[in-house]
Amino acid sequence: MTMVGGRCKSASIVLVAILFVVSMAASGFSIAENANQSLPADEARAYTVFAVGDIGLDQLPRANTNRYQYDKVAQLIFDNSPDAFLTLGDAQHNDGELEDYLTYYDTYFNKLKDITYPVPGNHDYYLTDYAEGYFDYFGSPEYCGNSELVLQQEDAEGHSLGYYSFDIGTWHIVALNSYLTHQCELTEDLLPVEGSTAWQQYEWLKADLAAHQDGYTGTIATMHHPLYDWELYYKCEWIAWFDLATQVHLWEVFQEYDVEMVLSGHNHNYQRWTTQDPYGNYDSEGVRQFVAGTGGAYLWQLPPENPLDSVADYPHGIPVETLENLEYYDGDHFGAMRLVLSETGYEYAFISVDGDIIDEGEVVCV
């Protein structure tokens, strides 16, 4: 499948990753991009990126089960020799404590540490107030080659917040902490209350995207929780449970600054959505969402085809045939998403641990 004319910006300028710093003392954060942690632009080559979330469990891998397959996912990614690996949250279940990271996730994914760019998920905050296990692991250069990025942003009390940005060639990547949006109050305009950590991330995101427009082919956002689930967020109790509607303010920024796609996990399956606006309506100029929560923990299926009397009777939403904006779905395979990023667009594929290409396509920027 080839789709022509994504939201990608025209990349007429070849960028070399440089040290760029914008200080914003009034809001207490800064934008910083380290040349050593970005992959330099090179018009003669494309960059291969793998992405997946919902990876390790608190037991070692097992053969021939529908759970505990994260060793195979790690090997799939390693065998493809990517330039970057984007974790999409919940890299370690169920509680994300440091001991669990070291015992399970690290055993198989440490060989990818130098190219890993993580984001936290909700399981990283279970049993801890500030995801200490996550930040102790990915914030250490022993376990993550990009630990300086992970620790870049802090709250007023010095707790790490885990959002940052970097470049892969002529593509800009913003790695966000979607869990922050669940912990804040909203104004009547559905914006985070000023001074909250979600507000801090929101202000940072706007400033970062404004500073990374010219000369880029496109922008990718990574964050654990998807906005679009099996149905629009306001119709699905599963979404309401995690208050994912609080993410709308982020997607409004994505729309404003022409973000090409958002990569998420959280749902333990693969989903490809068409371009939509922040409110779940089809929009040819909207943002595309991919969900790849297939990193080896366990898998989820869509609801059955027979609709129930009301959405409230089924906590995971409504049947797939009503989901006009959901273009592709797979709940049968562990695997990872592969992106090939170039100056002219990108190729995407969902690849199973057996090496089978389950879904693939290409977007050409015009």
C-alpha cells in the first residue's frame, strides 16, 4: 500500500544535528537537543527504526504460550540491526520496579541499550509515586545510552518527568509522558491546570515543535497511551478509566504543528488508524496513530462481532465493524513495528516474531 501526501513537511534543507538550547526560565523548563544523541541527517540514506511497547513480564519467557514472549521480540529487533529502538511504555510489567527491570527486561533488551529511546507507561508508576524503577533503569548510562535525555526534564521537586526530543535524520521525534495527563485537573477548555506537570509538558511540547519546523521531513510523537481506542474516547469505558480524553490538548498541538504520526502501546495488539482530528473525526490533514503493544507480555483481542445493548455493557468498546477510522488490526501476533524514515517519506510495517510482515505500507511526502 502506498499513500501519497502525508502531513510530512517538505524537507528542502539537509540538517546536521547541532546543539540547540532554548531556555524558558518563566515556565521552569528548557528545550535541549544533544548532537551526540540524535542521528545526523544524510540525504543519501534512510534510517530504520523499530518501536514497540508492553514488553517484559515478571516471569521469564516461556515457549509455546500467548504470554512471556519478549525474548523473541528482542531478538527480532536485534536481528534487523535498526538505527534506533523506541520503547512505547510499560517496558516492564507489572509494577516496573528496578529489580524487575534488571531481572527480566534487561536480560534480553540490554543489547539494544545504545539505541534505545524510551517513554514511561502506567505500569512504571504502580507501587511508586514517581516511577523510580523506570528512571533508575533508563536514567542510568549502564542500561540506556540515551539516559541524559530521559533525565532532562524535572518537576519543581526534582523528580524526573521523562519527556524529551531528538532527531533521526530529517525527522524530529518527541517522546512524551502520557501518564502525566492522567494526574492533573483540567480547565473548562480541557487544558492542564497551570503549574501541573502536565501543563509543564504541554508548554514544553509547543515550544519544542515550534523550534523544529523548518527543514524537517516530519515529526513523530511517541507516548504510551493512545488517544484513539476501539471507539472514540468518550464512548469507551476502557478509555475513560485511564482518562485518555485528557490527552486531547496534546493532539491539538500535534494537529497545529503538522505531526505526522503518533506511536503508542498500552493496548496489547497492533492497530493502524487513518488520519484523524483530535476529536476522532476523519481528517485528511489529521494525525495518524499506530498502536504496537505487542512487545511480548500478552495479547488482547477486539470485542466480539455481536454488539451488546450498550457500550457500558462491554468495557472494551464496541464492535470492530463500526470503527470506520481503524484501518488495520491484529491481536494474534507478538512483534514490533518497523519504520524506514527518509527525506521523501516513510515506510511502515508490523513484523511478527516469526519474521512475517503482517501489515505494511508507504507514505510519500509531497
